[in-house]
Amino acid sequence: GENVEQHPSTLSVQEGDSAVIKCTYSDSASNYFPWYKQELGKGPQLIIDIRSNVGEKKDQRIAVTLNKTAKHFSLHITETQPEDSAVYFCAASRRSNYQLIWGAGTKLIIKP
Amino acid sequence: EAGVAQSPRYKIIEKRQSVAFWCNPISGHATLYWYQQILGQGPKLLIQFQNNGVVDDSQLPKDRFSAERLKGVDSTLKIQPAKLEDSAVYLCASSWTGGQGNEKLFFGSGTQLSVL
């Protein structure tokens, strides 16, 4: 069935450095790829998304890139700050019914 | 604007007991979702409503789980009887355009269920 794989499961970076999280999807018809941030005790919150007609999107320190040929997309966070510590989820949307298929999550730890 | 409200925040029950969770979505949002999130995993969709109709309940264990959305606003998710493997966070989310396209989901803080 449709699947989204996310790596790494845990990522520890020094404050101020960059962090990259990668996801691979199986359904070539997927056309929408959101990234959600989940802080402890809270529900996921959308931080950035990209559609299949775009290769890259930026929002301040956050960027997402999409490679449709390879069926993978990545989240890039630059100049990391302590408040970036959280679990990040990628997802891919089925074209047929818009249902999101979620990755397993990446726990990002920012070391002071 | 007010966010998605969920209650209770925590619930501890014994196996074979029943439990209910409540969700109030953002005002005006046509679509409401219930997700199950097991520790260390991504959210898994249980059921999706558009207004008061069910759009997708293919992953809802219907022998023990039920959900309703009265008048297309609030929703209740029930488990009866509960099993140990139901221990998880139950997240409610809502979205604006009625599930007719890819759109931002707004999540509540969830209900953490522990089944002993």
C-alpha cells in the first residue's frame, strides 16, 4: 500500500547549525506534501507545505524541497534555535481522496 | 480565533471498560477528523466527517469504536470495550473547505488514553 518513510528518527544538532529531515513516498500520484511540528503535549501544527508543481518553497528559516522523479522531499531548518526542538512529521496526500499518509516522525534535539 | 477543543486531556481506564472523547472544531470548519497516535508513530486516521456525514471510516475498528458528529459541529468518539492496544493519544482535527482539496489541518491537544 501507500507508504511514507521518514529519516532519521532522531536528529541532534548544535544550536545555530542546520537540520535536514528526509521523506520518501511510494505513490507517484501524490501531489501535496505538508510538514507538521508537534511539541510535547500538543497536537501537530502545520509549518510548511509544498505542492507537486513546485520544486522548492521557503519561509524564513524553513524550506522544503521536492524531487518528484525520485519521490522524495526534505525539510531544511537553518540557524536552529532551542524552540525548534520538537517532533517533525512529513506527510503525502493521495490525489484520489486527499487523505494524508504520515511518516513516523523525527525527534529534533537542539543542543545549546 | 479559538482552536480545536478536546476533552478530557487524560483518561485512565481498565480493559473492557468504555470511554468517550469529545471534540469541538474551529467554528465554520466543515471537515472533522479523529486520529489515533501511538507513542513513537505518526497519526493514523480513524474517521473523517464532512459536516455530519462520514467521508472515510475505513480504518475505524467498528466492532469497538464508534463516532458521531451531531449537527455537523461537535463530535464524540467512543471505545467499548477498550483493549490494552487502544492506549494512545486521540487527536481531533478540523479543516475549512470540506475536504474538497489539500488543506491545512488544525489539531487539538489530544486526549491521552491509558488502558490498564
